[in-house]
Amino acid sequence: MPARIDFEQAHAVAHVTLSYPKRFNAMSRSMWRELRSVFERIQASTDLRCVLISGHGAHFCAGGDISEYASFRFEEASLRAFHEDDVWGALSAMLACDVPIVAQISGNCMGAGVEIASCCDIRLAAESAQFGAPIARLGFPMAPREAALVGREVGLATARQMLLEAAVFSAPEMLQRGFLSRVVADVDLPTLAQATVQRITTLAPQAARLNKQTLRALNQPLALMDKGRVATDSEAVNDPLQHLMAQAYAYADSAEQREGITAFLEKRPPVF
């Protein structure tokens, strides 16, 4: 099956499915672009009351499609375009969506999966789900905007463990750390997700959209980094991440990144 984002609309509910089964729904570049398009479509709709996002089959999203990385990660301009246009384009479209988003998370939720889940309002997980961002094994950091988003949602202590020691957490641990709304037995997750979506659709849709706009306004520092947004001098002083953006992708041609990605593709441990 090709890598794709499936979109279905039933009554007032949009069903979005990350679908790349042979790679546990890892996100390809085309999938990031499709995800942006889907959420821009959802935002423009006036009759939707809830979005349910899940992965095809047993997994939510295993991260990025590493098989593509050698084609763009080793040159600064193409690396920047990937993160700022493809990835952040999709994530910012999710963050800008006024329709409530429910995540149904099972299996692997790694890297890109954690970033996508971080854009959701209510996160429901199967007991066996696992969460992390072990990209240090691949020799590169998380992009600044993405790290800001993940750090805000999982908590900085958890983000540090994910990024600095490649820690992987269970669903019960992520519930305890405040990232998840509920954790249930694997077999009960679809029922819980459907019940949650149904409950949201019975509530006032205008109030939901206004609540999301208010909550988004409270996260002003992250909003200042939206694609195409140029911060004023005073804003930049209060937002240190602005200062990272100019050199954020200078590591593109680094030996560490080349070794990490090459080792993964060659199925061997990296030597850093």
C-alpha cells in the first residue's frame, strides 16, 4: 500500500488516518504535505464538529520515513525546506484548526507521531502504546519549532529524556506525566475513541471553536514561530527560539547525521 493520508467525513466527524503500513505509518514527505492539505480543508469546513486521527492497523506513527532521508537531509536548504515547509506546514495547519481533534493512539508513537499527537486536543491511548523520539540514534536533533511544540505538550523533563537519552515511555507513564487524557486496554480503545467523539459532537460547535481560539492565544511564544511570521525585536527578545532559526539546519552535512542515517539504512549500530 502506498504512503498516504486517508480522509473520510461522516456526518459532523472527520476521520483522518495515517496510512503507511509497511513502515508502521512512518511519515513520508508526501504524507506531511497531504496532512497539511487535509487540515486546511477541515478548517475551511463549517459543518464539522470533531476530528478523529489514528494510524492504519496496529500503530499510530513510527516516526519519519528514514528511507527518504538521504535524498534531502544532507544539504542545508533542502533540510530546512523539509522541516519548515513540509513538517511545520502540516503541524501548524493542525494547530490552527478550530475543530476539536481527538487522537486514537496505539502501538508505536515515535518522533513524528509524538509531534502529530502534540497537536491534538484529547489524546487517548492503548495500554501497550509506546512513546519517544529516539532521533539521537540517527545523529540529528529535533527541529526548533517541533521541539518547542513537543516540549510544551509532553513537558520539558520528558522531552529532555526523549531527546537526550532516547528514552521510550509506556502509555501509563505518559498518562502520569500529563500527555495523555486516558489509557485503556488495547481492545477498548476504538470504543473509547468513538464515545469521546460522539460526546464532543453533541456539544455546541461554536463554543468549541472559540475555546480553541482562546487556548491557542495563550500559547503565544509558539505562535510567534508560525511559518512566515516575522517576530518584532521585542518579541524576539522574549522568544529565544527565534535566535535559533538562522542556523537551525547548518548540521545538514554533518558526519554525525550521515553516519546515523546510513547506519540505520544499513541495519547496523551507528558509530559516533
